[in-house]
Amino acid sequence: MQHRAEERNMVTVTLQDTSPFDGQKPGTSGLRKAVKVFQQPHYTENFIQCILESIPVEERRGCTLVVGGDGRFFMREAFAIIARMAAANEVGQLIIGQNGIFSTPAVSCIIRKMKATGGILLTASHNPGGPDGDFGIKFNIKNGGPAPEAITNEIFSKTKTIKSYKICHDITVDPDTIGSQSWEVEGRNFIVTIRDSVEDYTLLMKEIFDFDLLKKLIAGTEGQAPFKFVASAMYGVTGPYLKKIFCQELGTPESYTLKCEPKEDFGGHHPDPNQTYASDLVNLLKKGEHQLGAAFDGDGDRNMILGENGFFVTPSDSVAVIADNAKCIPYFVKTGLKGVARSMPTSAAVDRVGQKVGVECFEVPTGWKFFGNLMDAQRLSLCGEESFGTGSDHIREKDGIWAFLAWLSIIASRKMSVQNILKDFWKKYGRSFFVRCDYENVEAEGAKKMIELLRQIAKDEVLVNKSLTGGSGQDQKTYEVKLMDDFSYTDPIDGSVTEKQGVRMIFTDGSRVIFRLSGTGSAGATIRVYVESYEPDESKHLLDAQIVLKPLLDIALKVSKLQEFTGRNEPTVIT
């Protein structure tokens, strides 16, 4: 491995005139736009300047920031811009992953480990990459988590009035060689340190999980056959982490990992770990040769878990099962389970676990930043989002590889298959049938009108106590509306209020239908429709979720007039 000796250069600061760009509003996970948008002169520089200015001058002067990316197209150009602007804006040090690579969980890990002031993540997560794909920039604060709305709103406000930005044109950074380089910037020191991309995160995983137990599971001991799994990085950032943790540390064959070379365009596919975009993994599992499968998104914070024969574990069930089996993970044995939480659209399965074990349960808006306050206040240990995000308070981001290691730990401890673990869980708690339908890149105006209609219906309470029927023939079913509202959240730690987070229809039997506009797309609008039906009857737990939920989906489409507003007859993705 190459290391660079520290060098020292003198550079000056240039004040560059600029003007605002419309629409630089960070969403739930930063600013995401098409690559071509970021490539516009001054566009990326404007946004970076506003991020840096959101850090108070007294905190920014001499501070350390962590910078990492998922390997997508335009990442290297963005690194160069960030280094030149950080130096000009009095940042003391940048810590960058070797080759520019840091997974989102690893950035959170290193911010916390190095006590950095924050971090800048260059990722559009599960969105496609390449010259015609998407790019994204996200700011994380000193707890390692995404910036809260107060800060992202401040950044957005600054983007609307920016007139100039500061930059040091003479700074050039090579992110491929481990080591440090320093410059003197008008009397101040500026250092760029290139750090091993996977070492710090791997050490953290070894503290959380029993690697000796996992080695025994994988190798096969005490008459047990070797445990076969397959994990796909989908040509995203997790490839080097999978190779280090599983192949080097746990001794798995190379064939257990797939698509581990990070590519700028993710091989021409969506790096989105669901049954649609990771269909090759699903088909591989259906052959019955592997007992466990996993896939991870572009920046490594999302995960999909599959059992033998392609048995799909919903993200809602995944976080609930991990909570119910927390004692299989040494970290939770040591720290205890302080509380559990889920995003509002996620099924209530984890709530029932929390109630049974006697810990607090929280329902928050979509966006991992809402979990951070609860974790920092020592009220939350484990949380998840239905959008394939699962994590704990070991960092302040969702963490795909952590979730996979958690499942391996549960299997090793309980000596049960994935499907039997789920069957046992449903027998104990009942099953929440759950599905999400995504209507991607719909015309924004139609999507907005649909949500406005739903908000008005909720406000007028015209459907409360009314019976609604969906399905046909023997599958027809009638539900009574108990509540309909537009979800809002008051943070129990800082009292901040977040409104208009999704329209909910809650029925008397606990079933739910939820409508949201997603904040993770880069163009048009994405409508997400979530349906959930609780079933305590064990004899019905293995029914097909699509059939069980068809009546609720029919009701959702009728009430929302989705097809009328969007012209779409089918969702783009069903998960």
C-alpha cells in the first residue's frame, strides 16, 4: 500500500463572483440532481460554499471534516472542488477515504471516532450513476448523522442569496495514496489526510459482533455443514468492505461476494437493493444453493435480506426481528436495548417488540436525521425504515453491512433458517403484511394535486367512520376508517415540529394506507403508496402478501385518484 510523505505548499484564496441557482434545496438525504446539473459552472461550488458557511466561523476555523463518496461519476471532480474550497474557508483538515471511497456508515463512524466537526458525502445513494445518471451532496454534523432541518433550511436559504464563493485554485489532491499533504493558506495550515477506506469501520464491526461465532457458522462446526451465503455490492461502495470483512476477516470464499468493484455507473443499473433491481440475486437464491442472501445500495446504508429459495424479508420485519433477538448481538448485551423506533410508513412490527420487552417506541418522519436526537439522548438503540434502512446507535446512519452481520449473528445463535426465524417471530407477534408501490418520475404537478386532494380529505374528515371496500370476489374485503391525517412530528428532545410528512388512512383493525412524495429523486416526482395489514392468525401467515393487500391497494387508488392524476396504471417498483 502506498503512502505519501507530507508536503507543504503556499497558496492564495480567490473570491469568485457567482449568482444563485434555483432549486438547491436539500431533501431527506441531501441535494440530488442529474450529473449534468452539478456540472454547470459554479453550481457545485455554490452549494459547497453554503454548506461551509452553515458551520459557524468560530467552529469552522481549523476544524476537521470527513469527505467520502460512493464511487459514482463526478465524484473526483467534486473532491477537488471541496478541497480547494475547504482550504479557502479556513477548514483545518479534510479526511478523505482512499480512492475517494467511504461508505455512508463509514463516514459516520469516522466523524465520531475522530471527533470531527462534520462530513460531506458525495452520493445519490440508490439512484443510478454515470454521465447521464445522478449525483448528490449531503452534509453530516458532528454526531455523525445527517444535518437536521434547521441546518438544511439554513443552507437552502444561503443558496438563494449567494453572491460569491472562496476557492484556492492551486490545491490539487490525489485521493489514491494514503498519507497527508499540507498547504499554507494565507498564514493558516490546511491538511488533507487520505485514510484507509475500510479499516476503521471493520474495527467497529469487530467490537459489535462475535466474529469467532460467525467464523464457526460459515466454516461449519460440530457436524454442521458450512453456511453458504451470497452478498452483492451492486457495483457500489460496499465492495471493498465485503472483501475485507467477509473474505479476509471471516474467511469466506471470494465466490460469496458479487459485484464488488465500485463502478462510476454501477454497471449501468440502479444500485437499489430490492427485488426489482437486484433480481439477479433473487434468482440466484431461488436455486436453493444458498441459505442467506444480501444486497446493498450505492453508498452502503441500505440492505435487502433474502432467505433460502429467495424468501424475502421485508425491511419492516427485519428491524423487528433484530430487536426481538438483540441478545444474539454482543453490543446489545453490553449496552441494553434503550428504545426502538421506525419511520412512520414502516410497519408497526417493531412497536410490538418494544411493547413486549418494555422499552420506548418512537414513530418519526422519513429521514434518518430524526433518529439522531433520540440516540444522542440515550433513548434509542435500534431503528429502521421500510426503504431498506436498518441501524443502531453505534453510528448515526443506517448501515447495510451491520444489518447483514446482525442477521448472521441471529442465525448463528439460534441455529435456524431465515424463514423459520420469521415464522417463529410471526407466531409470537402476528404478521404485518406490508408492501410499498413506487410510481417514479411522474409529472410533478399531477403528484402535487393528488397530495393536496388527500390532505383536504383528511382535513375535512369526510372518510372517518366510513366503510371502504376493495378487492373482488372471495378476496373482497371492507375496512372502516378510524383516522385520516397528514402526519406531523414533534421531536421529544428539542421540540422542533415537522409537518406534512405523509397522509395516513388508519383503519379500525390496525391496517394502514399511506401516501408520500419522496425526497430522494432527482427529477419529476416519486409517489410512494404503502399498505399494511396486521394478521394475528398463524394459519394465514404464509399467504401471498400481494393477495392479502389487494383490497387495500384498490381502496388507496380509488381514494387518491392516483391513476387520474398521474396517468399511471402500474407502479414502477413494488417492494
